[in-house]
Amino acid sequence: MKKFLPMLLLAFVSLFIFSCKDDDDNQDFDTYSQVRDATGTFTSPDFTLSMDISIESTDVVLVYRRVGNVWQIIPKTYYLDDVQNYPTGRELDYDFDFNTQEVNIRTSANFNQLSQMSPAEATQYLSNQTFRVVLVPASAAKGTSTVDTSDYNAVIKYYNLNDSNVKNVKVN
């Protein structure tokens, strides 16, 4: 019994030593997840919408495009229907890039967007487009999260974001 008690005490103390986690250096306490909307119309020559932001250089930006009543992650490629008087195999891409101060959302295509797109297509894909920009702290996005970023609702739930009253910025 004399040998058992010290071993039990040692096991009990070691349980607390190894269960403590000291990785505060990896935490990002100065950035909070945020949601913002940007609405604008893509126009020539660069077909780009720009939105001001302020994030750390290690943080992450996710961008979603409103399609009907859902949010669809970009980058995204659309294969436009073959229509008379327009080239076949037309592809329209939405993409974005960002830095610590700005997000640039753009369209590009394998055809001339000004002259080889029907008025209905221009309205659907270029005019009055709304994008939801989600700013995510680096510590939460470094591969430790298991959230499916292509699912907007999963991202909102995972980062505990309130998207009921998102500020909408008109960009162009």
C-alpha cells in the first residue's frame, strides 16, 4: 500500500499536467469573424468590383454570390447556353483576390462580355450582383476547422455569425 499511494498521486498530478494546453501564441485575439455584403454592376474595361476591408495579413476571406435565395461560393464557372448569333462554348468565371485592405471580385470570360452576351445574360450575370464577404480570423482557418466553406450556412453556424442584419455596401 505504501508504494501504491505515491503512484496514484503521481498519476493524478500527471493527468492535469498533460491535459493543459498552452498554445496561446497561435490564437488570433484581434480579429473577429465578420459578414458584409457588396452590390454592384460589372462594367468594362476590367469587370471588377472592389470593397474596402481591414484584416490581418494572415486572415482569410470567403466570398459568396447571391443566386436566387441561396449563397454560392466563388470561384465559380458558368457555362452559358449556346444561343444563335453568339459563339458556342462560352464560359463566364467569377473569381476574387484580396489583401489586408481590399477585396476585388471579378468576372472573366472566354468571349467578349460586352458584345457576345445577350441582354438577358448581362442582366443575370453582370448587373446588380450581390456578394457576401465573410472575413475569418487566421487561427480559425488554419486547417483546424472542419467546416465546409462551400456551404454558406455551415460557415455562419461554425463561426457563430449573425447574418440577419448585414451591412450592404454599393460598390463600383
